[in-house]
Amino acid sequence: MAPRGKRLSSTPLEILFFLNGWYYATYFLLELFIFLYKGLLLPYPTANLVLDVVMLFLYLGVEVIRLFFGTKGNLCQRKMPLGISVALTFPSTMMASYYLLLQTYVLRLEAIMNGILLFFCGSELLLEVLTLTAFSRFSSLIFVARASCVDLAGSLGFQKDLSHTLPMCAVPYMSCKSTRCLRRVCFQSDAKAAHAIPQKLSSRTF
């Protein structure tokens, strides 16, 4: 069981999400100007230009959703949002690879920008997998602790009456409001369990 107050969120991962968000905003604006430049000065087929611009907006949507769920899952220490972010990393990587290798005209500036995006995706994917592993281990420890408490209550003969009064060790309650997370660690009162057990013992006949 993780000690009280311990953070399982990854600080390096959160830093990467923050930097990636600002970098992608700059990348998106630069790509719009680059497409305008290529459309005016290069023999860019109209169909290809429209396709590349539409895919750029789709890329924007995928990246915004990926970063949002990644930040939410990391700060709130929740596996589901972080798993969604991991899943969206693959289409994001494919989009960056397309603009790096497969679009009609690739400028040197675009090659550098998309290479940086691929670096962000790879680094974030690695840290997300490690963070998900930490969350899974913590969840397993909580499950084992709860099972131990139930077994202890059963061995004392108070499983039906006192299971709800047993102190649960470091059971986290986590809630999110926008991108801020309020982390609480809820402990059942030991005094409540201590008073309940003598009362039950006194009511039993020997």
C-alpha cells in the first residue's frame, strides 16, 4: 500500500504534456502559413492541398483530445483517461509521419517540426506506459488490503456487522475540476472500530 500523501503522477510526463501543448499550437499555425505559401508559389494540386489541410485540422483534434486525457489521467491518477491518451498516440504518430514523409511537398522546416513531434510522442508513450504500470500496482495493493481487512473481520466473527467500520488503509478519493485535481486520502476512523468491537464483545454470550 502506498504511504499517505504519496503521489503516483509522473512529473516528467506532465512537463512533456505542457511543452507539447504549446509546441503543437505553434506547429499548427506555422503549418497553416506553410500551406498558404505552398499553395501560392508551388504547383500544388488543389485536391492534394485540400486533403492536407483537412488532415491538419483532424490532427489538431486528435492532439487536443490526447493531451487533455493524458493530463487528466496523470494528475488524477486514473487509468482510463491515460489509456485513451496512449491509444491516441498511435494516430498522432501516423499523422506526424505523414506530414514528414508522404505529403506532396515537404519543406525542410516541416521535416524538423514533425521530427520534434515524433520525439514528443515517443517520450510521452514511454512515460505513459510506466505511469499506467504504477497505477495498476497501486490498485492491486488496495485490493489486497481490502481483502485482508475482510478476512480479518471474518476471523473475528464480525464480518456482517463490523466490515463497514474497519479502517481502510489509504483508499484514495480523487476528483477533477477542469485540469486541477483535488486528491484526498480517506481513512476510516480507528476510534469508531475500536468502540464497535468492545460493544460487540460485550453483547456476545460465552
